[in-house]
Amino acid sequence: MPANTELFTLKSADYARFRPSYPETAVRWLRSRTAGEHVLDIGAGTGIFTRLLPDHFQHVSAVEPNEEMRAMFQALLPEIPCSGGTGENTGLPENSFDLITVAQAFHWLDAELFKKEALRLLRPGGKTAIIWNTSLKNDFTVERNRICQKYCPRFKNGHAGKRSPEEGDAFLRNTFFKTVEVVSFDNPFTMDPAAFEGNMRSRSYALQPGDRQYALFTAELRALFERHARNGLVTEPQETQIYCGTF
């Protein structure tokens, strides 16, 4: 099985094009909770969340360990420095940041090693924000998850198989942070057939074209989309969840 840092190799183009963005209201909320201007986005991927930050913070940096994803980030956002470290070992100077963000990537990190690194990087009073775009349950998402469970050996609900959503929420509220604020913002995601298939291809657990059951997996996803589409579109209910706290 590939290491966590390699799970998105060959997926960067689909990731950049077909993953949902985040509400501006969520970034404005983070700005209101942050005293300074220096923010670091860890596990930045192709920069979907990072690109929202310069409108609200004067100094933005990023870390992305996957070489292909980082190259896509640098092509799309050449003005933002992006280094190749990990969340547990960024290689960046200590006491440098007022806010650390981790959007859609916390579940790949060793939580305690990341906390240690965040404490090293943050200035006094600095905060860390764990952010997810989370699908809400309806007939479409339940059926989609059932198909993924059937065909994709790495598919897990919750926090990448480490914790259920309920366990993850309790961990962040009661164990990981010393103090934490938890907020959510509506973020519905509307897809046409190409966007839906590209979004599915971008997922870490998704089958690749060379996999034995790829054709069956894709056919069931297409049939699912057709059952639920209205005027050629499906809107997946999502919300952006933020856990913003101190250690």
C-alpha cells in the first residue's frame, strides 16, 4: 500500500479541478479569530484552501509533501511559497506563524507529532484550525458510499479509518486541543457528470483505470448519478467544519 504522502500521486489534475472549494465566510471567521498576519497551510495539496488565504492574511505559506501535488500548487499559485515537508516535520523556523491551517488533511497526520510541530511553529497566542468539507447524509451520499465500500479496499468512513466521525469530533474537542471553537458553514457542491467522475477519481481510495474492477466501479457510479440527477446536475449536501483552538 502506498505511503500516505503518495496516495494522491496521479490524482493532482483531478484534485485541482474537481474538488470543492470552501466558503469565504469560513475564511473570514478564521481571520476574526487570528491576531497576526502569518498563516501556514499544512497538507495544502493543489492549493484549494490556500488560495483563499491571501485575501485575508498578508503572509501565507504552505507545506505539501506529495511532489506531484506540490508541482500543481506551484503552477497554480506561484506567488505562495510551498515547501515539501510534512505536518510532523515542516523544516520551517520556530515561532513564525499566527495561524496553522490543515484543510482536508488532518487524518493523514500523526496527531501528537503534528501537535508538537505546531507548538514549535506557532507564536504566543497562535491558533491551529482543522478544517473539513464533510458530506451530509442523504440517499445520494449513502448509495455512493455503499458503492465505494463494495469496490475500494481503502475506503473508510470518518477520519481515514482512524476514527468514526463521532470519535473524531470527541477527540478534537476533548483531547487534542486545550481550548477549541467549533463552527460549520453550508457548502453545497453541485456537479455535472464530468465533475462527479473527476471528483471520485481524485479520492485517495478510488480505483485506478488499471484496477480489475475499475469498469464496474465506474459504471455503478454513473448509474447512481443518472438516478439522482436533475437537469443533468447533482447537488451533494456538504458543510465546512472548523475546529480552531490552542494547545
